[in-house]
Amino acid sequence: MEEFEVKRGFTKELATRIPIELRRCFGCEPEPVGDGYAIAYGAIRRLIASPGSAGKTLLLAIESDTGIDDDAVILETIRRRNAFLEAVTGFNAKERVKRAKKKAEG
């Protein structure tokens, strides 16, 4: 389970934006699971996205399909995951890495 910070201004409608962005980024209908939503796409056997603590973080649980050998499928899955994370959190991949490093240090 990964936890991502959400940019100020993106937290207000986080719970309603998650299923919308899952549809837009992955092109499949998300299934409600608890307080979040689940999908399966490409090299992801199951992805569950839900709002975290007080709606200020995004919780993401991903179960990978290790049987996929097609590099194109794997790269497309990563690209779509990053697009989803950027749309929901407001931070691009570089900013997410920087924040994760800062959190790990302190």
C-alpha cells in the first residue's frame, strides 16, 4: 500500500474524482470496494485507490500481474498509472519522488 500526498485544492473533491480519473486514464469502469475503487488493466491484476487520512492523501494498493512479458503492455500500464496519479494528486512523477524522499528523511 502506497500513500501519496494530494496537492492543496485537489483534496476538496478527492473521493468523487478518483472514479472519474480511473475511467479517464485506464478506460475501464471502476468497481466500488469499501471507501475506494478497484480496476484491472494491463500489467495490473488489481489496483485499489481510496482517499486516505482526512482526504489529504491517496491510498493506492497495486497487485501486479508478473506473467506479462510484453514490454509495450508494461510501459503503457506505467504511463497510465502515472497519468492517474498526476490527475488525482496534482503532483507529477518528479514531484512525487521528491516528496517521498523528503518524507523518508524526516
